[in-house]
Amino acid sequence: MKQLFTFGWPFTGGSISNRLSVAGMKVAANVLEAIEKSPLVKLNKLDGVKCSVYAKCEYLNPGGSAFDRAALKVLQKASSTGKLREGMTVVIARGGSYAISFAMACAVLKYKLMVVTDDRDGAGVVNLLTTMGAELVRVRQHEGGVRHFAIQYVHEEGHKDRLYIDEAEYDTYLSEILDEIVDTLPKCDAIFVPMIHEDSTKALPHKFTGKLMRVTRPKDVNYPRAPTAVPDLATQEELGCDSEFIVNDEIIIVQEAYVMARWLSAHEGLMVGASSGAAIKAAVEYAKHQSVDAIVAVLCIDGIRNYLDHFVDNAWINEYRLRHVELNKDKPKPKDTYDPSVLVYDPTTLAGEWEKDNTGHWSKCTYTFKPYRQERPGVMGNVLEAVGNTPLVRLNTVPKMHGVDAQIYVKCEYMNSGGSIKDRIACRMIELAESAGILKPGMTIIEPTSGNTGIGLALAAAVKGYKCIIVMPYKMSKEKALAIEALGATIIRTPNEAGFDSPDSHIGVSLRLQAEIPGSIVLDQYRNLGNPMAHYEQTAEEILDAMDDKIDYVVVGTGTGGSATGIAMKIKERIPTCQIVGVDPEGSILADPTQTDTSFYESLRHSSVEVRRLGEPQTSCLTINCHFRSRESVTISCLEFSSGTLLICGRSRLIENPVLPIFATSCSNIESFETARALIQHEGLLCGGSSGSNTYAAIQIAKGLPADKRIVVVLPDGVRNYLTKFLSDDWMFIRGYHL
């Protein structure tokens, strides 16, 4: 079988439709071909454990769980046997991650989906399933349960256009995962596997000959939701917290699973769900009695996305008094009196030197470049090795909806281990600080950020053992804050109206805290060379490698300028004719220098910003000449400040001699949200709002281009931060977005 996509192993799955076959390219024909052989990540901080314990991180799949594999394989089998035909409706009787995986597969394969479920799923999961095009049937206290209702609905009413898929089908595909563990590790003494049905593996053929520990959950388990956490995510009724997991014949109390899941996030950077917490808890207890040469593996079936209103939230933890969860209650506050000199800060300058050499390459740099990593390793020393080497996926349906003939490919950055493109720069900035000797063990990382960089830094700090303080405005989403706190970082909120040069802004507070906290450092994404370097060294190389150096346009969000700059520098070195397009939301002065009406953003000062502007908060200080298609010159002025990571493009000389032409375009919020929802519904890409902005811009560029033109779009993050935002019809309607 021809290898189309590389993560360190050949891809053996695939959709029912024909695979993409383009000579020299390593891309996925659709998102289902990005369902990967998940990595085995070593756990390094388990108390009382001498042997090696590895977590198989299935939550890094494009739909966020191990169910992605089952959904694809089940539908493939049903299609090949003639049970499932074009136009039919798939009916399942389970919600949560299981339903999301089937919704993703059905979106790509063009089947309808009916999900029969109870009331346990929060509004975030319901919003996502609805956006993906699934029909939800909520059954409460029905005789025989949801499974009986679904079977009765399909068979008794004689619907020949509907096919019921039994949830037991999932467990039958666990053999593939077990075989991967056996093939990857030198040996394995025990594997802990969360399962739907306790007896499923008894007749399951697989290579594993060691101890197979089944982790199951009683069918009557309830998921309590905290109304004080994320109100829009909560269910209507308050449910009990008492339940348990069964590991073979032993019991893991559900609270122990929650505590372990939170510990894994805060110390190992594994953002796992409850069943994974139970499995690792059981594995740890087992491993404590094993010799140093023993190897234990644990299947982590899903992540934290569906638990944001549950054990991920500190308010929920406090409400249900889970005392063994470590909570950062100490929130440092800067002193009222301070030396004004600590606020002397110019975010428009670069912290280091990076220039072209005589050959036109950007080789003259303060720091040494990292070599390009072609693929993710199958076995990882920690979860930070799962940052980078994200899949490149071709769009199939959305371009056709707009009459586009050109080829559009999307870079799925939400498949990084922290969930966004910012994971890359967080890791690189820390690496550079460590190599320079300015970041040492025991120190505290402080960073002003709007969210995703904070998540990336909190993730890296959790793995490397640093303390982490993230300073962010109140308007940033609750979901982002939940992820940051779950990773063990402390969040300090600042007034939305404070300008970047105010002592009360997130930048001002960060600088004041750094001056007061011994052994602290502000890595400063706005000026840090690690920001663009991460994309120059790796992200752009991944794109070029996957596309065989044949690209006509690259579309990327502007943000702090790091991704646009780093990607553009490398792409332009290798393909001088390739056009780089920077996208910013409507109302940004970057995209439209005549724009003066920023009322939309002003109206959000006391709520959450939906699509973030370039480098917030910023001040106008730079103009750049840019070229695009017609080769006409366009003058761009950044919104509030242009970060040093963007100034690297040539600084003041750029005006006279533009060395890195970038065209900037704008996208309205409704266009961003509608496009993101279309990507979710029709392509199965679980991406965020900024991804919609970039894709919309790419579609506008592609209109009228011939079929041989290739456009690559960067999708910076996923839906986890937006489950109650643009995925909600009510949220859209309240803000005047009529779908």
C-alpha cells in the first residue's frame, strides 16, 4: 500500500473513497487519513514506580479519541458488505467522544448520522454534534435505555435507509491498538485498556501475551456538571458524583480517576479524560509492585474537551470537595508601588539578530537552528515531542461549494499536544532560554498572552517542572483559562480596557511581577526569536516537504507575526514565486489602513473576543509595503503595536526594500464563523474561528484560479476553546449572526 502520510509509520487506514495520489506529496486525502498510529509517551514523575510506564495517546487523533479508529473501520466494513449505502443514515446509541468520532467520519463519507443519547452530554458536546450535522434524539428514562430505543426505531418502523451500529463494535477494533503497542515497545508486561464492555477482549485476536487489564465503567454512571464552571456547558439537572471504575475484579473510585487525570495534566502535560485517569491510576498501583525492567502501557482513549464543565474546572473540584487535586490558590498580585523603569518596554524590537547572508538565506542568527524533524517518533520521552509534524489535509467539499477548482490543503495545527500552533513557539522559546542559561530549574515563567500561547507554555512548564504564571485580559475565554489551570499554571486577569503601555495591562502586570518575583522570566512572544524560528525551522519545512516544494499560496493568520514571518521566510527562500497571505479579522487596521470603526471590538471589552486581532494590545508604529497577484503596492499599518517578531522581516529597511512581501486581507466575523462551521460539518475538521478566517481568505484567492494551483492554509487551533461560542446557534443568533 502506498504511503501517503507520515508520522513515523505508514498509514494503513483510509476512507472508502479513493485516496489522494499525487507524486511526491505526503498529504491526506481527507481528515480520516490523518487518523494516526498514536505515540507512546513515557511517564516520568510517577511516585513509587521504578518500572517504565507509557501512555498511548489516542486523544491526539483528529476527532480527539480512540473512537476515531472504530468509527472509520466500522463504516468501511458496513460499506464493503453492502449494509451501508449512499444516502443512508447511521444510527448509534452513545454520545460523547464516541458520537463525535462517528459524526466526523459521516461528515467526510457523506452519510447522515442519528445519535440517540441520554441527557449526560453537556451543551458543548451537543453544540459540536449539531454543527457536525448529526441529528440528536435525547431519550430520558426510556424502558430498556437508549440502545433499545435506537434498535426499535430502526427495525420496528422498517427504516431500510437506516443502519444501527452497536457500540460493542468499538472494542473489536482494540486489537489493532494492542498490536501497535506490542510492535512498538521492546517488550510489554501489562496493558491497561479502557473499554465499553467488560468481556469484549476475551475472544479478541491480538499478539499481546501479557496481562490485559480491562478498565470498564458501570452503565449507570453519571457525569455531574458544575453550573458555576462554564454555564453554557452545563446540563439542566445536577447529578450525583458517586461511581466507580472496575479494573478486572478491582475497583477504582471515580474520584481517584479525576484526581489522577488532573495530576497527569499538571505534571506530565497529558490532557486526558476520566477513563484514561482511571486506567493510569490502576496501572500505577500495579507498577509499584513491578521490577525496574518491567514495561507497562496504558491506553488513553480521550482528552479533556468533553470535561471542561467537569473535573477540569477548579470550581467543580471545589464544589465536590476533591481534596487531593492540587489547586494553585496563591495568585500573586503586583505591588501598588513600583519602579517606573520596570515598565520601559518596546515590543516592536526583536530580542536578538536575524539577517540574510550573501546567498539570500536567513542564516545569520543569534541562536543555532534546530535540524528539521521529518516525522514524529513512535515512542516519546515526554508529550512535548508530540508538538509538530501535524497533518496536511486536502479540502474536498467546501471549495466545491464556492466553485473553486484550485487545490486547497489545510495544516491541522490543532493536532499538536496542547491543541494549537502556539505549542510550537512555547517549546522553542523555552529551549532557547535554557540554552542561553537564562531559564534554570526552579524558575517561574511569566507571560502576557491572549490564551493559546499560555496553554502552550503551561504545557511545557508542566513537563519541564517550571512554575508558570499566565497574565491575560478578562475578556479571554473561560475555556482557555480552564485548560491553562488544569496544566498547573496560575492565571492573573487584567482589565480589558488597559492599553499595552498601562501598568495594569497584561504586559504591564507581567513586567511588574517579574521585577518582584525572584527567579522569574518573561519569555515575551512579541520579541522572542523563538516565535518565528519555530516556524522557519519546522512548520514551513513540514509544508514544503508534504507538498514537494510545489506551492503557489500560503495563507496564515497574522497574530503576533511569528507564524507569518517564520513561514514566509522559509517558503520565500525555497519558492520565491509563492505568495504569502496574512489574514486578520475585519476591523483590523493591519488588513485595512482606512479602517477606523472598531466598535465590534469595543463592544466585547467586557466579554470574550471571538476572533483575536493582530498582537493585541498594540499601537500603530509600522508600515510595510506588500505585494499580491496584481503586484500593486499596499500599505499596512498594525493595529496598536507591531511586534518585534514581525519587524524581523526587514525592520525599517523594509519600507525601501521589501524583502518579505506579505499581502494582508481581512475577514468578517460572520465569514470566519460560517466557514469554520462549514469545515466542521462538511470536512470533519474540528477547527476554531481563526481557521475559518484563513480558509475564507484562501477561498477568495482561489476563485478563478486553475485546477493546478495549490494553496496551503494554516488552521491554528481547534474547537475546544469555542464549544459554547460560534458552535452554538443561540450564541450566533444573540450576536446577530443569522445562519
